[in-house]
Amino acid sequence: MASSGIDLLWVSAPQLAIGIGRTLGISLLAIVFSSLGGMLYGVVRNLEVRWIDVVLIVYLEMFRAIPVLVWLYLFFFGMPIFLGWSISGFWCAVLVLSLWGACEVGEVVRGALRSLPRGQREAGLAIGLNLPQLYVKVLLPQALRRMTPPLINVFTRLIKTSSLAVLIGVVDVIKIGQQIIERTYESMLIYGFLFAFFFLACYPLSAASRVLERRWNHS
């Protein structure tokens, strides 16, 4: 039985590799775009410009109140109807996850920046740093320690939520797994493989977060 399971995974390896590549591609692109957008979001919110705060709060609450799946359907099916833009399922998933992740990352960055002593900002400005220099050289490096654990949590959620892409036609690792199950009826084996894949994709991030936290606390 074990031998037949290994044989099935070996025969299915090329298919599974394609699905894994798409799932990781969506996840990694979403993490990169979320990080960039979230950094910008957090810094801009920290400037405390009222009308910008209102716009970003509305953006945040919309993505927090409406499930990611609804946003996927809205972008994938709504954009061709209302805007005449056609977008593939892969890039639709990247776009939606990036927008959702950016506001989550942004709130983490904003909270970390707000937690720093106000004297750090005043000292930076007093020695002649402009705002970009102040954030790049003084505030963000100090906030990095405080934001790393919650950022890792956001990134693992992005990886897990990427599985919703199957519902808009993306042939990811979940879809490939379903196709293999329909052909072979080996549901326990394939679901076990999917469990192991997502665990191995997310656990190293959590482990790295704990290691960094211990090192920083020790230093």
C-alpha cells in the first residue's frame, strides 16, 4: 500500500510540481506587493494627514469586512463586465491578495511606528534629516523588530488564502490534487500531501520569526 502511494506521487510529480509552482508564485508575488504597499500605507498613515487617513481607513475596512473570496469573484467576473478589462485567474488572485495583504501589513507597520518614542522622530528632524531619510535610516529599522512577528502571521495567512484561487479557475496545487483524486480515488494520500505542502510552506516562516525574536530579545 505504501509502495503504491509512493508510486502514485512519483507518477503525479510533474503535475503536482506545476500546481505547487502556481501556488507559490501567487503567494510570493502577493507577499512582495503586500510588503511594498503595506510599507507605504503604514508610513503615510503615520504622517497623520486627515483626508488620507479617511481614504485608507475606508480601504482597510472594506477589505476587512468583505471576505477575500467575494473580492476574487468581484474582480474576476466584474472587471470584464464593468470595465471591459479581462484578467487571468492567476493575476486576479495576485491582485486581490496583494490589496488585502497591503492593508494588513500597513496596519502592522503603522502600529510599530506609532509605538516608537516620539523623541526618535524629533531627534531625526533636529539633525536635519528629511522625511524619507528619517523613515529609512531611523524609524523603520527600529520598528522592524516590533513588526516582524505580526508580519510573519500576515504572510502565512497569504500563503494559506492563496488556495482560494482554485475557485476562479486557477489550476494550482489544490486543483491538481482534486484532478488526481478524481482519476485515482486516492483521497487520503493526496490530501495528506496537500497538508504536508502547506505545512512545509508556512512552518519555516513561523520558526524563523521565533528565532529572530529570541535573538533580538537576547541582544
